[in-house]
Amino acid sequence: MTMNHTDPLNQEPVFRLKGSLLAVTVLELLHNDLDRLDRQLSDKVASAPNFFHDTPLLLGLEQLAEDEPDLDLDALLDLCQRHGLLPLGMRARRSADLTAAQALGIPLLPSGGRERAPLAEPAAPRVEEPPPEPAVNATLVITRPVRGGQQVYAPKGDLIVLSAVSPGAELIADGNVHVYGPLRGRVLAGASGDTAARIFCQQLTAELLSIAGRYKVAEDLRRSPQWGKPVQASLVGDVLNITRL
């Protein structure tokens, strides 16, 4: 039987390519000590088991010093998977790490840092049209409780929740996040890298707070004198800072 390629059914697309913004945790490895990493990850999993469950992960190996021994990348991948972390890609600068990633077929992502471009000769002035104003998304307001297992995402804007956020629920926003009920789930503000984003809540009992990839889990948050109180969270350098409202 000969297939008719002019049949309308054959012309109908069977796939589409779409862009997507995902919240991905970055594991920055500071030292090549997998035994110690295993113990410390075990402690983190015990304090926030819901967070370490098929969590997408980006391996950041840029901080490894050149004099550190070669990393057993295969063992590192196995260790992450045993703790519920699913590596999607890797960033690295040492040649041995780059070679190991290519051998294992791990996607390599560009470094998160910005390199300074070389100075160029000044160009002759020219008149240009002003760039168009960036589109601003309206703030997303949620009036109902956010249940465990639900995820709410506010792209390119802020997220306001006027009710309770249950354990296992997840709030994600490219901007700020405001929660005016008890906060027991996970909150990720500045999901696209905005380090000026903030988190505001009336009762801090969260499983995780994260701003632009820097985070604290419940074990860390409970040590804070602000636990259970109205707080705001912001970044001071690379440190997630929590203060009383």
C-alpha cells in the first residue's frame, strides 16, 4: 500500500517546540569530597524530604580549584540520583570535567558568570530609535488555598496569595512573592535570576525559601528567631537574609 503524502492527515504536525521557564536547583560543588557530600545531602534530605524528590538539578563545577583531584563524575551523578536529584546538565571550567561530561553525554551549559568584553574603538555616533518598552505582566493574585502538590507560577511578574499554602505546594514567580496566609510549602522568587526579588509572608513555616537560586530549607529556617512570624526574605550578596516585618 502506497502512502499518499498529500493526505491532510500526513500534513498535520505531530510535535511542536515551545520555550519554557523552569525552576532548576543548582548544586555548586566547592570541594571534590563525595563522601562528605553524601553525608551532607543525607542531612538535607532528612530535613526537607519533599524537596528532594525527582528535583531537576544543574551541576555547577565552576568553583572547583585547579589543584583539586579529578572528579569521578559518574559517581557524582549516581550520588545525586540516590538522593532524589535529577541532573539535567552541567557547568564547568576545568578541562578534565568538560571531557568527562562529554564522555557521559551530559549537556554542557554556559557559565553563570558574565565575562567582560574587550574594549573596542569608539564608534561614530548614530541616531537610533528608542527600544520598545518591555511588556509587564499583571500581578497574579490567588484567593484560594494552594494545596499540596499544586504549583502556581507567575511569569515576568509578582505572585500574591491571599490564603494558606499547604505543605508540598509550590509558588514560583519571576518577581516577588507575597503570602497573606500560613506558609507551609515552598516559595521560589526571582525564578529567572532577579536577585532583587523578595518574599513576604505573614507566618514563616515554609519547607523552602529560594530567591534567584539561593535557598534555605526548613531545617535552616527553624533555627531563625523569625520562624512562625511575619517576615520578608531578600538577598544580601549571595546570602538569603530573613528579617521581621
